[in-house]
Amino acid sequence: MRAMGWVVIAGVLCAGARVYAADDPGCSMLPVKMGSGNPGNPALFQAPNHKFDIVFHKPNPKDNLTVQSEDFEIISKENKKACSGSASTNADVSITANERLVIAVAYDPTYRSLEFIDPETCKVRKKVIWETAAVSFQENRITIDADCQCRSEESCLCQPAQIFALQGPQCLPLLQREASHALTKAQLNVDMDKPSYVSHPKLPEAHVIKEKED
């Protein structure tokens, strides 16, 4: 199990040579922490504006800061409606400052998944699945690093970086294509926007062999 790293760097996210400013404070993500607002019940997280509670049924007893759980519920205080999070293993959970979106990252031994859940409707707005690349959070932005699985230096299956910005009143995740492309270039030294086979990623001679077929 792995805890998420939450880093604040003067309100900006640095990726390669570019700087991305957070542009929607209401969509800034707050990490759900054990005992937040309710120290007597560390499995219960009370949202800042008290519209929702998030209950963890199997909290990780070894980590008293960041919640990792195999099962969690989002409960509305107005109508008591409950949403069950479907992240299957070791979920790191956060909520936007305006409480319009819950974000859950699940770590499986072979893949990662990112769910964006509307706590009022229980609808999963978007789900992103990738291999094992690192994911990081800053204000209203989520960055999934580029990553490669290699059989040899000449034959690697690489995933491009993905940067999402939470925007608008619903904090919907929007892929930042130019920023994602620039980060992929900085991390792998190739120009690619889709999963591709790459020779010698990260090295000066790196080049794309072909895109992976769907």
C-alpha cells in the first residue's frame, strides 16, 4: 500500500520547463485525512462545508494521516443518500473545496485507476486507467507521469503523460493536451499523444516506432 504525496508549491504545478497556475480555487483538491473534523472516529471524514460525510470501512491502521481503504461511502447529510466508491484496492481519496467532486485513486499491483465521482448523484463523471506511472496532485490539477514497459531498450510500450484540470462549477476534469504533450516530451524525449512503441525512451536517440493499435 502506498500513501499519496500532497505537495503545495506556492499554488503552482511545475512540469518540465512550464508552470501551470491553479485557475479555479473552488476546484482545489483537499486530501481526505484520518479523523478530519472528528478525531473520535478516524474512519469518518466530515467535508469542510458539512454537506457530506465520507466513511471508510477498512481504514489502514498503519497510517494515521492519509486514508487508504478498500471500501468507502459518501453520505449526504441532507437526504442520507449514500454512494459507494468502487475503487477496489487501497484508495486515496480527496474532495474539491466546493464539494462538487470526490476523487479516488486506487492502486492495484498491475494498474492504477482514477475516479471522479459526483457526490450528489453518485455518478462517476470520468474514469481513467493506466499502468503504474506516478500520479501527483496540485491545487486543481492532476498529473499522471509518462511511463514505459520495456522488453528491451529497442522495444518499449509507452504511455503518454496526462494532465487534467478540474474546471467549471462541477469541477469536471479536462485533459490539458498541450501541457500533457510537453510533459511527455520532457520525460520520454519523444513527441507522442497516444500509447506507442518507443525505442530508447528518455535517451537522445529516442524515437517512436509506431502507435499502439486500439
